[in-house]
Amino acid sequence: MNPTGTFGKVINPIDGDKRLTPDWTRYESEHITTGSDLIWNINNNWNNKLSYRYSTSYRNPLMPILYVDGNGNYSATLYNYNNLFKSYQTQNVLSGLIETGPVTHNLAFGLSHTRTISSNSSGIGTLSIPLGSGNLSSPVEFDRPVGHLDKSDASFNEYSRITRKEAFLSDTLNVGDSWDFILGARYGSLEDKYGDYKESEITPSFAAIYRPLEWISIYASYVEAFEQGATAPNTAVNAGEVFEPLVSKQYETGIKVDYDNWSANMAIFQLQRGLTFTDGNNVFSQDGEAHFEGIELSTRGKINEQWLIGASAMWLDATNKKTTNPSLEGEPIQGVADKQFRLYSEYQVPNTQLTFTGGAQYTSNVPLDTINQWDVDSVTLFDLGARYEIDFNKQLLTLRLNVENLTDKAYWLTSAGSSGIAQGAPRTIKLGAQLDF
């Protein structure tokens, strides 16, 4: 759903169990990963690991986008397509240990090759089909204008073929009982057949860890990553446009405490990566940098043998930087909340394998557009659950019951870099079983 038109407050959230689109709409997806590892233990200190992974991800979103104004009036447009993403990865890592006087080196050398192929049923810039208009208070049951797309149709039009080749090395140096240092470098090349580029980059990584006491660690790190550029989505005017790769940078420092039945963490971080957005003319762009600066706190501890409690908090300043559009410079990044708080607890019934769980999470207001005219309201959600562990033929069987969104709160879901919103899930009951063997 895309709220457009009247400036001001975003329309009030709509219950997640209220259907806003016709009953023939759906979202179909399938994800499969297969692979194998071959490990050669050369000696007590060195081994070589050869890995292969093949994965496919299929999706068929047969659902319209509703373009909504402040009064709930909307026009509905159906984008009829399906996608298939295939990935082939081979990696070889030689790792081992060398001692040089008081310093122990944990070394790793590796080579990696990944090819990712993307295709869809009808080409980039998929035909959009106007369905009509209506109002959210009484959604229209539009007739279905298209037939079913078979999964095999998703292979019809290949629009992306990206090859990533990497060579990397790292050295973790243990210096006495108090200091660890991590030094690394990665050479990567990216080739995009349809984006018509082949570029390479060397990206370093550094970290230092100091333990003044056995149960306290103070650390600082810097990491660069060579990342694939964005591709304009099917719903944009410039659908399929491929942007250049770029380098992201992350700085982090923090402290970790792990003492008996209690632990706590504090991290201060900054992340710089490519900024993507869709403007008022529905043109998708990669322009400038997305800066994320924040602080994260978390703690977890046992009150007694049965009762555990945990909490976390994050304050985040997400800002557009170095853009060529003056109206975006310094504005909050759309779809990103600046505060998130979580509380979690569990209680094990004495002398049983039954444990009750509960939690609450708060998300602050979220800017919905690039120039900060609309906000999605804050929301607090609650959940309850239970799990029961059984010794099943010498294997651990865990049965779970969870109730999410316990109070059946109506709220909007957002995503970073997007001006779209979607209904949050209503009260949901989930049952599950896990067998460890």
C-alpha cells in the first residue's frame, strides 16, 4: 500500500485480519538450499574446508498495490509477474594455528566464487494492470484480470547475472590473556552482465579486544564491504536499471560483560552504505549515503534457577548524507525507526520440562517519505508462549506454542527505503515441533 495525495497524518492502522484486496490475491514463495562440505584435517593445527551451496528462491506476488490518499480513497494496480533467483557458490578455506613466541596466530586463507542469476516471467518493466478505485472503508472485489503463472514461467526472461570472485585472508592474534587483534583483507571483483560493469576492490577489516578482567571485554572494530549496486524494482518507472557497486563502512566500539548468571552488552556504532529511494515521480535512485549512527544496550540474567529476564534498547539516527538532492540532505531515512525497546522473560515450572515465555516490544514513529512529511505511529506489541521438552528415543523433542500480537493491535509495517506500508499481522497462534538429532 502506498499512501499518497493529502499531506499530513497517515491513515489510521487497519486490523490485520481485515482483507483490503480481492479474495484471489496471494503471495507464493519457495526457498530451497542444498550443499555439501568436504573437510581435510591436515594435522592437529591445520585443516582445509571445501564447500558448495546451491539455492533457489521463487516468488509470485499476485497482489495489487493500493495508492491511497489521506481519506482512504485508493486506486489499485496489479503487477503480474513471478521471479526466480538462483545462486551457486563454491568456497575453499585453509585455516590453522601458528605460534610465534608469546603470540598465537589463528590464520585463514580463502577463495570464493558466487554466481547469482535472476529471471522473471515477462521482462523488466512488467506490465501494470489498473484494476480500479475504491475506499478502504469498503474495499472493492475487483475481477481477476489474469490467469495463473506457472513456476516455470519465472525462467522465461533473465535480467541479471552477477559473478562475484573473492580472495581473503585473516589473522587473529592472541597476545597473552588480555589482548586479541583481528587483521583481515578481502579482494573482491563484481561483474554484472546486464549492468555492464566489472569492478574490483580491496576491503580491510580490523578489530581489537581487551579483557581487563576475565569477565569483561572491551572492543573496537572497523569493517569495509564491497557490495553489489541496487536494481530498480519492477514497480518503478526505471524498472531494471542497475546501479554501480559501492563500498560500505562500519565502525563499532563496545563492552561486553559475562559474569556468572548475568550478562550485558553496550555497542556504539556507525554504518555508511549506499542510499536508495524512490522519488515523487516513481523514479528509483541510488544517490548519496545512508548513515546509521546509534547505541545498543542489552542485558540478560537469571533472577533465580527458574526465572530468566532480558531487555534491549536501541537508539538510532538514520540520515541521508551526500545526496545531490538538497531536499533530502540531512533528512531521516524513510522506513527506519529511531527507537526500539524489547523486554523478554521466561519461567520454568519447578521439577518439570515446561517453560512459559513472554515479551513486549516497542517501535517508535517511523518516517514514511523521503522529505519527512508523513509518519507511521509508534506501536507496542506483546506475545506469550510455552515450550515443553521431551526425551524422545534419546533425542530432544521440543513442542512450542506461541501467541503473537496478544492484544490484537492494529499497526502498519514499514521497510527501510520504502514509502509503502502493509497491515501488521493480527493476533496469531503458532504451534511447532523441533527434533534435535
